[in-house]
Amino acid sequence: MIGRRLVNGVETTAISVDDRGLQYGDGLFETMAVVNGRVRNLDRHLDRLTAGCRRLGMPMPDRALIAAECDKALEGLGTGAVKLLLTRGPGPRSYRPPEEPSMRRIVISSAPRPRNDPESGIVVRLCDTPLGLNPVLAGIKHLNRLEQVMACSEWNDPTIAEGLMSSVDGRLVCATAANFFVVHEDRLLTPDIRDCGVAGVMRGIVLEAARSLGIPHEVGDVTEAVIADSTEMFLTNAITGVRPVGEVLTLRRWDAPGPITRRLIDFTTGTTG
């Protein structure tokens, strides 16, 4: 259920048809969990948004203003999600960005979606749609999501919760809307987000948690063979947290959650709730 929708702080459902976010995907977004009426890990999300603005050459709005608009959109909503979109605003018909953009802030709140993950972990599949390589855009959450849209259109089986996406050179990089970790050779391993994919907020929290817990961990390349040889796997997402995987179709099954996954669930639930 959609809650409130704000555009530059004003409640409305309309934006200009010449908005560059609509015309060219010229912008960024953050999807954030809401617990007890408060945005969880807001500073981390705004840090990534700031980095994205710097990368795209856009001015970053005042953080306090964004926080206030999120609070306004969340009035009356105890638990759920808030999506923040930041576009370069309206402009003439040209790819060239305006020298002084009129930035547009869009904030949308929504109630939580029901999620009934099996206790034995979710099932994921391998997607056919590849991720293109572009180190300039890697890591940030820009508005161009056609690769993820196409990947999600590959299946409609409700028992499959997510799909893993590979780069065009064959590395497994992420899920359609999550990062992933495996336990391989007694080390926690997550893909390097160097030329495609999004560096998720929850991914960063889990890496910090692994350091705090003394869990050996590494950021590097992951292949199908590595997943097939791993002893645990889980996904991470700002809304769903740490999500144990019980099976990657055609590759591997696990008794989930494994011991390292369980430790990280317990630790991150206590530090980010």
C-alpha cells in the first residue's frame, strides 16, 4: 500500500513530463526501511546518495531537508519503507545536463510487503540477462534499472524469490535487488562491485559486522563454481536485511541458515533495528 507522495516537500502525484529522471533516467534513488516511524540507517543511505551526486555531477540537497521530508512522508506509518528519488529536474530536449539544474526530490512511503520466507532459506535462480560493465556508474543507485527489469521478467514461479545476475564477462555480481555473500573455504566472500552492480547499504553493514565478529572475509570475484563449492549463502538488502539462501537452482542446496549466516543475522538485527 502506497502512503504519502511528496515532490520537493509538497504532497502530489505529478511531476513534469520534461523531468530528466523520466526522460533519461538522470538521477539516483534510495529505498530505505522504516522501523517505529524512523528511517533505518538514514545516514548511510545519504552517504551513498552524496557519492552518487558527486559521480553524476549533481548538487546534493541539504541532508536535513531530505530527513525532514522523509519524516513528513512517514507520518502515521510505523513500519514499512520509504523511497527517495533525486532527479536533475526539468530541462530542454538534450542529453547535455543543464549547468544549474533545478533538482527534484521525490519521497514515497509505503506499508511493508508480506514476506513468508521458508525457514530452510529462499530459492534463487541464475538469470540470463547480463550486467554491462561501466566503472563510472558501478556502486551507485542510478535510475537506469532496465537490466534488472529484464532479469525479473525471466521467471514467474512464486517459489523462486530472487535471481542472480552475472557481468558480461561471466562473474556473478549480485541479485536483481540485493547483494549476496557466500561462505567459501571458511571465509565470507562477496563480489567486488568494481564495474557493475550496486554497493548496498546492508552489504556494508555485514562487512563491518564480519570485522567486529572476527569472521574472515574477502571481497573478490565469484563464479558459479565458487557457489557450488560454498557451504552457506545469503542475500542482503536494506529492506529485508540478511536473507538466508537454501538453494541456487542447478547449482547447490544448503541447510540454511548456516552458522555464520545466523551469527550475522543476530548481530545486524541488534545493531540496525
